[in-house]
Amino acid sequence: MKLILHIWRQRNASEKGRMVRYEVPDVNPEMSFLEMLDVLNESLIAKNEEPVAFDHDCREGICGMCGFMINGVAHGPERSTTVCQLHMRHFKDGDELYLEPWRARAFPIVKDLVVNRSAFDRIIAAGGFISAPTGSAPDGNAILVPKEAADISMDAAACIGCGACVAMCPNAAAALFTAAKITHLGVLPQGQPERDRRAVAMVAQASHEMFGYCTNVGECEAVCPKDIKLEVIARMNRDFLKAMVTGRGAGS
């Protein structure tokens, strides 16, 4: 099948960008979306043109590297799917697709569809850790973890930090990402010593990175490829407010 792509091209962060039209003939329906872009780039290179820059790594929906807007939807039309897991069989011959990078002040454009998401790394560095004694590995049964807590923690830990939640949020909020990281550790026994400080520090860092504020629109949950639920945001807000009221979040 043949596709018409309108792709955002921007040489670097300081130059202006624009949409450029490309035709991609002979697209195999079994190709992944990124494989289709690889084919486009091979044709551009053969014509001595600059290939389209896009982030990728594992191409298995695990690393969170890939991600851009497809017709105004983060990661494209399929739910619970990253761009690298999206296959061309979900599109029709002659479709016109508009590809744009994540749009958020905290995600400056590097080139074309690539954005700088290091703000996420700094949020994690602000409090995404636990205190643990050094030495030999502890016995696996030394600290009992209730099944409910383990389930909540594992669901939150599924977040791959792709940034789709920020890109789709009308406020460009990082609440779902931040809340997932806070919840992942905050519900486990091992995460209790830093629970209050963690919530305050990570929320403060998200604000410092110039992400917007959450207004519970729910677009973040709708496009999350790992189905992180809005309830983690409620848990984050409870932890943050409790820490502020009790003063136990001081020193973050």
C-alpha cells in the first residue's frame, strides 16, 4: 500500500521547523511503524537527502525511547501500544498521516521527531530511591510484602517514561509519570523511610521542570502504552499533602 506522510522537520532546537510531505509506496502491512520510517529514510539517503530523526532503541515497547504524535494522538491510534509496536496493518492504502514530536515546554525539540526528555531523569533523581544497607544480598523473605501492595507497585513500575502522558495532556503535566514513580516505591515496606520526602521532592522537581498542573482531564491515561491508571495521581496527592501538613517532607 501507499502512504502519504507529513513529517515535522526541524534541523535543531534553534531553527524553525515545518511539515514536509513524503510519499511512501509499497508499504508492507506487516511492517512496524518504525520499519516503515526506516524504509523512508533509506530512500532519502539514496537521494542524498537528510533522513528523518526519531528516537528508538529496543523496538519492543519496553524502553520508552520511541514516541511521537500520529494524527494528533500520542503513539498513534492503537491503545496500550508504543509506536514501535504499531504495525502498518492498522492503516489503509492512501492514508495521510501527520507526524509531530511531543509538544511540551519541558521537552525541547532536539531534531525532527526527537525531543529531550532528561527532565524525567531529574524527577527520578530527586527522590526515586530507597535507603538500603550495603553488604551481602538480604534474604528474599526478610521483608514481607502484602500482595495488594506488590500488585499496586508492579502496576506503577510498568511506566516506561516515554512521555506520551505529557504530550497528550492539554496542560503538559507530568503528573501520571511522577505519580507512577512515587507509587512504585511508596507502597512497599522498603520505600517507607523516604515516603514523605520522596513525594515532596519529586513533585517539586516536576514543577521546577516547568511541567503543567494536573486537572484530571484523563488524556494521559488514555494514551499510556502501559495502562497506568489515574489513581496513582490521587495517591501521589495524598502523600504530598500529608507530608506538607505533618512537615515530614522537609529536608528534600
